[in-house]
Amino acid sequence: MHSRRTSLIAGMLGMLLCCGVAIAAPATPPTTATLRSAGFLLPEPMALQPFTLVDDQGKAFTAKSFADRWTLLFFGYTHCPDVCPATLAQIRAVKTALETMDPAADVSVVFVSIDPKRDGSEELARYTKMFGSDFLGVGGDQADVDAFARQFRVKYAVSSGTSEAYLIDHTSSVALISPRAQLRALFSVPLRTEAVAMDIKQLLRAGTPAGGT
């Protein structure tokens, strides 16, 4: 079961960005439910494996950090010239639209840096708060970030530049995590604001299926 689900995620996370240019994603797996936003709903929730990162306040960020709220999670880096700021702005628009549709909806946003060398806690706090006062930046040692990213089949690699100034190609999907620290859905960028907000609204109302793992 685990191998089937991880293979499924690998297929869904096939959209890479090279300096803002999208590389075509593989075909949608036939067992994956397609949402109105062109996102993908996992047929079964996938529980995240234990991990420990650090948030922009210097506090430990673990699976327990997802408790009590649904979360939109995006991997990127603060020196990204286009894709990351554009996507975070789109996530902000989705949050605003969702809160308009359902004032009771409470969705957090987590930005995970794939560039720990340049993105310390202060840099992450300054960057994420430009998009929302409640946006949370998360980082950590490169090995810990790499291990966490592998759970989402997120790929990234330095594409150009010097040892101090460089660009990173990276997977651009936005993940939806349940309060049980389970991956529930993935959304391709650019995000379709109203459609993504409506999909999230329905998922929040439905909650996580009983017995999902």
C-alpha cells in the first residue's frame, strides 16, 4: 500500500520549474481524483513520517505543528526571482477567497526553504511576513530539509550562478495537509484562486475520512 501511494505522489509531483519555465508534468494517474481547480486529491490520506525542522521563530517544527488546522505548504527559497513570490501571493489570494466563502475556515500557510545556506530564521520571517502576518517560514539543516522534501517527492537543484548567488530549479506544487499531518491534496501552479478555495472549502467540511492513514 505504501509503495502504491508513494508512486502516485511521484506522478502528481512532476511539475518542475526551471527559472520560471515549467517542464511538462506526467499524465495524471487514473486512480487520482481530479479537483475542479485541476489539483489532485489523494485517494487515501498519506501520513507524514516523523521529521524535525525549525520555524522562523526558532521553534521546533514537527508533525504536531499541523495539529488543529489545515495547512497549505509550499517549498521554495527567499532568493527566488519569480515563481516563489508569485505562488505565495496566489496562496494569499486563495486564503482571502476561502475566508470570504467560509469565515470559519482556518488554514495556515507554511513556506519551507530548500536553501538553508541563505535562509535562516530571520530571513524567513522577514520574507514570509511580506505575504501574510500569519505565514510561517520553516527551515533547518540541509539533510533534514532534504528528508522532509522527499516525502512530497519534491525535487530541486542549483541551476546557475556562483557559490553565493545562484538560482534553484524546484518542484512547484502546493500541498494541502490535514490536522492529522496527512497529505490530502496537491495543487499545480499558477493557482486558480476561486477554484482552489472552493476545493479546500469542501475538503475542510468533509474532514479527513475515518481510518485514513
